[in-house]
Amino acid sequence: MLIFLNLWVYLMLFIFSLMVFVSNRKHLLMTLISLEFIVLILYGIIFICLNLMNYEYYYSMVFLTFSVCEGSLGLSILVSLIRTHGNDCFQTYNILQC
């Protein structure tokens, strides 16, 4: 019963984090932080589901590996945007500029 309560809490956190991700469009850093929070919540949900079905945790380690790669890719994009444009605000970027 406690595991299902934890799953319910994770699902509510996932919904709230998706709302923050969709509503936050000013800074790239805040978007990346909310995206990493979504990945962390998904990891918790996967871990609980694998625990309920008595499976091995190999898939969760693969998921963590891909999430670390995704985080490093997002930070490298953030650093390159700050070096070229000076800040991480989306309103200052011109999409049509090469």
C-alpha cells in the first residue's frame, strides 16, 4: 500500500513538473533544470515499477546513463549560447540569424 502511495506522489510531481516546464519559457537554464527534475521523477517511477514487478534494475542504470548524457548535452548547448549571445534569455535570440 505504501508503494502505491509513493507512486501516486511521483505521478503528481511529474504532472506539476510538466506544468512548470511548459510555463517557463524565459531562461534556458530554468528550462534545463525543470527537464532534469522530470528525468529524476521518471527514474523514481521506473524504479518503483521495477521493484513491484520483481525485475532487475539494469534498465534503471541504462536510463541513468542516458539522462546524464542528456544533461551534459543541455549544459554544453547552454555554454555555447552564453558564449555567443551573452545570456540565456530566449527573447534576445533571433531564430532567422545563422
